[in-house]
Amino acid sequence: MASINPLSKANISFSLAMFRQLSEDHNTTNIFFSPFSISSALAMVMLGARGDTATQMAECLKTQDCQEEVHTLFQQLLEELNKPRAGFLLSVANRLYGEQSFLFLQEFLEQTSSCYKAELESVDFRNNYEEARIKINSWVEKQTQGGSHSRTISVSHDPDVLHILEQRFSCWISVFLLLIVCSFCHKFMYHHLLLPDKIKDLVGEGILNNTPTLVLVNAIYFKGTWDQQFLGIRTENAEFRLNKKDKRPVMLMRQEAKFPYVKIPEIDCQILEMPYEGKELSMLIFLPREILDESTGLERLEKLLTYDKFMEWTSPEKMPLTDVDVRLPRFKMEEKYDLKEVLTRMGMVDAFDQAKCNFSGMSAAKDLYLSDAIHKAFVEVNEKGTEAAAATGMFMCNSSGNLKQHYFTADHPFLFFIRHNSSMNILFAGRFCCPE
């Protein structure tokens, strides 16, 4: 296996570690989140962390081995993700909103600008937080709905247009909102919201009432069409097995095509890679052959899914192009998490402790700390898309000899990951175990 960028290794390790933590708290329900958006926004915060606070954040983000270059590596990765391309939309954007009367260290502002393209806009949080709220929401709307540039999102609120879009695309929208409060309130609130196109206001009324000093916003958006599309006429009603006893109706999409595919005997699991048009991004689906435990059937897989196993099982050398009969649910999920406890369990303790935290790299003030971490995520997967490109190129290795058709019937719980293939970064991760 080719060597991997140390930041990509850190991001994958962080993704899987957070997945395990969320699974402990939500062991029989759907899970969906954007680990990349969480890690990149926390990295901006880490720019201003010092001492034990910085050390613990690095341990949480798994960046100890590349800490001296972590922000430069994030800069390079963000530039790669934001390159204009045909076939799908992928955009990552950052922004700072600072209380106009508060002094931030110039070095912190310069680094957030150069590494994360997060420019500072001065706002009046103390006297007019409602105007600031509207301004932040306007920026988010522009990043997630505006313009004709290939790196922006064009989404209408017209119901008919929304229906068309829902039938054509798999899409994810992620927005990170971080609020730092000092002086009387001494709070640093952190929101990560991954929003469907129908949600208009990122910052709800009352969120800014505690008078934040600094708001950091990160937005990531992906809208892709399958490289091999499903035909809607083949979608059928089916039963989804939640566990050994319970079932629920689901719409099951179906197609037969060549996909990168592998069976992992040690965990009795199939892994399928479904590329999006252009093949720069893929959905990786981990499907146990049967439900063997007393819950979702995923417990053993989730416990064994380490960085080394993930890289071994999903390497292109292990996943030859194979004839596969794919049956996959059409699904939509919207999930919300309080990540404060999760991040604390992952080692980020001092950042939430007003007496111990050290964010002196942001300001000479000694009273900044992280108070909350809230994450909301939305995903929708459908069958339609633009016409598939020719099936050539990227995944041709070891394709000979796989003449037998394999069946991949996702009518029971599975894990899925959206991966940026060239960097191997996991942009989104989820568990589907209960149709809504």
C-alpha cells in the first residue's frame, strides 16, 4: 500500500474513533456526521490553544505525529478539496466573526486566514447580536445555496425544484459554528450543523444571546451523482431487518454492474465501493453477511474497525472490479449530537474547563473556554443522477477472473463512508440501521 499523508492518517483515525464513541451512545439507532468538518474546525481552534489544552486537542484529533505541520497540511488539503471540477460539487469554506471591541492576536488571525482561508469580519455581538445572527446566516446561505460557480451550491426553495433535486442527487451539507465568549459569560460554544437544503437559518434565535466574542464557521457541501446510476423503475418495496426479530418497510434500489468489491472472511462482511461521477469520491458500504448479535449485527465490525483494518480492507489492491447485483435502500437521515461529552471522552478535557483551559494563542485574555459542542447532520441518498460515464480507468487492477456475480443486498444494518479517494480522507460517515 502506498504511503499516506500523515494528516489523512490522523483524520481517518479521528473519524473511526468518533464513530465508536457515537456508537456507544447510540448503539441501535442511525448515525451520521461529518468527521472532516469537525476536525478541520477544531484544528482552527487548536491554532489558538497552548500547553495541555493544545496537547489534548492533538491527541483527540490524532495529529501528534504531524503537529508541527498540521495546519500547513490542512491548508493543502482544503485547497485540493476546493478545486473546481466537473461531475460533482464539493466546497469547503471558513469564516470568522469577531466582536468589534475585542482584540485578537494578529498572529492567530493571519494563520486562520492563510491556512483555513477564514477571514475576520467585525460584528457587534454585545449590542446587536440579532443583526450579527442575520449576517452569519446570510453568509451560510451564500455558501450553501448561492451562485453559478462550480464550487458553490445552487439550490432552490421551490418545492418542485427541490423534488427534482431530491430525485437526482446524493447530497450532504455541513456547517460548523463555533462561539467563543469571554468577560462576563466566559463561554466558547461550538456548533457543527450539517443541514438539508430546506433549513434556512443556521443560527437560531437565542444562540447568540450569551454575547460571543468570536464565531468560527466552517461549511462543507457535497452533491454527487452515481458513476453507475440506479434506474427508478427498478426500485421496489422491501422489508428491512432491524435485528433478528423486527422489520420495517423500505424502498430498495437495484442495479447490476461492475464495482470494486471484497469479502472479508474474518468478520463475515462484504465491502462495496460505489464511485460518484468522476471517481474522485466514493461511498464505501460495509455490510455484514447476517445479523449475528442481538442488536444491529454491527457490534463486532464497529469494535474491530481500526485505522489499520480500514486501510487494509478498502485498499484498491484488495477490491477488484467485480460483477455485483446491488440492492441498496433509498434513505434520508437527519441526526443531532451533543459532542461535548464525546470530545471529553476522546481526551479533550481542559478545553471545556474554565479553570484549566489555555487559549492564549487567540488573545491575551485568560478567560476563553469551550462550553458546548453540538452537531447536526443531514444526508439523502437516491437512485437518479446524470448519465454514468464510461466505466474505464481507475479501478481496473486485478479485475480478471471475477466472472461470478456477487449479491450485495443491504436489507439489514450497514456502515457507510464518503471518501475523497486521492487523499483517502473520510468526509462523511454513517450507520444505517433503521428506515424512517
